[in-house]
Amino acid sequence: MTPKAPLSVKFACLRCGECCRGQGGIWLTENDRLKAAAFLGLTPKAFSDLFLEHERKLWSVQMGSTGYCRLWVNGCRIQGAKPLMCQAWPFFYGLLKDEAVFTEAKAACPGLYAWDWARFKTAAPFSPPKSFKEFLCRAEGEAGEVS
């Protein structure tokens, strides 16, 4: 059985990997890509070739045959250099604005077990992007051009 996070003011990630499962949607800024490559001791090209897909001028994490992110193997290989998008979990716009989406995530994420939606939706430590376009604009502002 997966341990459950204690009730706290902050979200407590238990590193169970449930948020690392499922197809697509984990986008990396150029800064994310460079930091992750350096963390693993790889060139940016080698890192990208092994773990990323390049589409629409953006980098996204490949999914492995297990249905998990290719960077997840009994834990995140780049925990010390997690992409902005991964760092933001679980404070995604959909979870903060739609109770049904929050309830679905809560069923999968043991770190959310003690949270109720009313408390969760006011606990975000930042204002999450409302769209992918807004995420990209913020990422470009923080990390330079997304390439």
C-alpha cells in the first residue's frame, strides 16, 4: 500500500509516480532541457534523443512502454532538475477550477488524500497558467526562448 501524506498546509509529494503516468502533456522549456541534461551528465542532444520528442518547436517527454514518463524508473531520474511543469504538480489550473478534475486526481495521487477541494483551490503557492499558451509565455519569460 502506498503511504499517505499527512494533512499539512503544503502539498506533500510522496514520489509515488502516479503523476508521471499517462500519455503526453509534459513540456520542457529550453532551460528545463539543459538543466536535466546536465543533471544526468549528458549533452543536450543526447538527453533529447533518449528522452524527448520535438514537436511544434517544443520539447515533450516521451512515454515508455509501461505508460510512465521515460525518466521514471523507480523514481524520477531528474528529481534534482525537474521541469517547471513537474514542479507545479498538483497545482494545475484544471484541478483548481474544476472539482471533478480534482477528485479524479485525488483518487490517483496519495499526496492529495487529506485535501478537500475547497481548501486545495485556495492553497496554490502561485497562480497557475490557465492555458498551454500562458505556460509557454511564462516559460519564455523565465528561461529565454522555448526551442
